[in-house]
Amino acid sequence: KDAIAPLEELLKKYPNSGYLIDIHIILSRAYGEAGQAEADQKAKDEYFRKAMTSMKVVKSRSRDADVQAKADIELASIQLLMGDKDKALASYQRMLMFGDTKNAKVRPHLETAFERILPLLNEKSRFDDIMEQCGKYIITFPNGRCVNLAREWRTKMKMKGIKETPLGAAGEAAEEAAANLAAEAQAQAGTNAP
């Protein structure tokens, strides 16, 4: 809450600053956190309205895919702070369905969306969706930072009796192929060692 006034002042003083987008991202988060902590419902709603307005500014002012992805992550975070898990889930799903997995700047945000969507899907008992997301993740990010998480969730779902979708089976094949490539590279590095 203490950060809000100085950030608002910066925006008034320098409305065309090169840091406009960054300021709005930080301000949006500050509004969201203030809204979550606020006891008065009217004030709470106002903070959340301002948080969403700041995110709209970010999305309208930047066309960079990585900034858009970062804004989508922040939007879902605000939706969670608001207690609207369904909207947050939808935001993460949208990112994972339409995000540019080939863009190196966007990929970390997609991985964050993946990481955050799993508990939400689990809460909703959407176990088939968890299995599908994990399969897609392993195919798309075979060396990603969440690959072990994807494997863990897949194992949990298998223990619940959830059958893999064909994509999930493809995920296992991609996982095995990645492991074989890594083993070959390691073996080759050993034969080339002095």
C-alpha cells in the first residue's frame, strides 16, 4: 500500500516515461495486494478496479509478446487476489493455448502459467486436464524448469487412475527421446575427453 502513492506520483510527473509499462505492472500488483488486505468492501473493489485498469494500460501500450505474457501472468495473479480462481484459471489456460512457445522471451511466462495452473485444475478435480497439460509441457519444454513438476503431477494422476491422453503418451515418447539424446551427448563427451 505504501508503494501506491509514489508510483501514482511518478505517473503524474512523467506520463510519457519509458518506464510507463513497468510502473503500471508494479502499480497493478500494489493495488491488487492492497485490495486483498482491505477490509472495507467498497475500498477493496476500488483497489481491484485500479489494478485491472493498470493492466489494461500495459496491454494496450505494448505490443511486445513478452510484455503481453508478463501482463497476462499479472492479470491472473490479480484475479487470484480477488478470489476469482475461475478467471485466473481461464487466464492461464488462454496463455498456454495461445502463447508463442517458440519465443524465448515468452517461454518463461508460459512455464509460470503451467506451474500455477496445476493446483487450480486439481482443486476443480480436472485431473484429465492436468494429465493433458503435463503431456503438452513435456513435449514443448523437454528441458524446462518445471519438467520434474510435470512428471510428479503425471505420476499423481496415474495413481488416481487417470489415463493418459494420446498427447500424454507422446509426452512420454518425447521425454524418452530427450533422455536418449542427453545420454548420447554425455557418452560422446566422454569419448572425446582427453
